[in-house]
Amino acid sequence: MGATTLIQAEQFAQMTFGENEKYELVEGALIPVPSGTPRHCMIRDLLGDMVRDYLRRNPVGRAICELDCRISDVTVRMPDLCIFLGGRAEQMNLDRVPVPFAPDIAVEVLSPSERAMDMHRKVLDYFSAGSREVWVLDHSTGELFVHGHSGIRVLRGRQILESDLLPGFSVTVSDLLQDA
């Protein structure tokens, strides 16, 4: 067997892919990212719209869907929704990818093809790169896992998603899943 060549984040940034091809770079290896199902995209877009509405009223950051974020020299992740606050939002070059840092809040909507260990690894990657919260929404169970440095909160049904990072923002889990 030959040696595997690892790709660096800078090399990844220079690569071009087909219009419908998406990849993450994980420890130097290209990992294909499948397209989201219509349900997946609807949930991501609804939450993104809600956060962007909040940020229009409270201009403290930016919310961007499916943006390449540099986690390390050999890892680039693409959260379903990236929420950048304060300094990170201001430091971002709007014409370059990957963004050189993780979002303050990384949001992932679970896909049926994602394994628990893969998602756990993503959560750890986001925290190691400086994310302050990671929200993982599992529409199949109706659960929202809010990962923070002090632990994990599990929200269901009419329970309200709130974050100290977005004062005044709130939405129930069932409202996020209303049309999905």
C-alpha cells in the first residue's frame, strides 16, 4: 500500500468541485457531503431565516448557511448554519473561503445518513476551533441538542431554544419542525 497524501486547508481552499459536489476536509482527507433532503433544507432555512431576522433587529453578527470553516490545518467543516458574532463577524473576509475560524454557534441538522459518532466528532471539532455552542437538531426524534461548554441541554416539543449568545432570541423546537 502506498502512503496517503493529506490535503492541507490552504490546498482545499484552492480546489474546485462540480456544481453539485460538496466536500469537507477531515484530518486531511476529502469527505463527500451529500445534498440535504428537502426536509433537511427546509429546517435549516427556517432556522437561518429566524436567526437572520433576529440579527437584523440586533446587529451583532451574521448567519450564513453551509459555509466552509477552517477548524485546523487539515480540517474544514461546513455547518448547516454558521452564526458569527461580534469580532468574528467583523473579521470575516466576505470574498474568501474557508473562513479562517469556526462559527460562534455551529448548527447541524441531522441527516438520516449521519452516524452518531460522526456528529460527535463534528461537535468536538467545532469546540476545539473556538465555537461556543453547537446546536444539533434531530428532526426524526424532534429533539434539539444544545451543546455548550457546561454540558448538553436536550429540548423537545414546546420547549424553547434560547442562548445567552443571542439575548432575546427564542423559538420552540416544534416551531422549527412545523412544516417538516
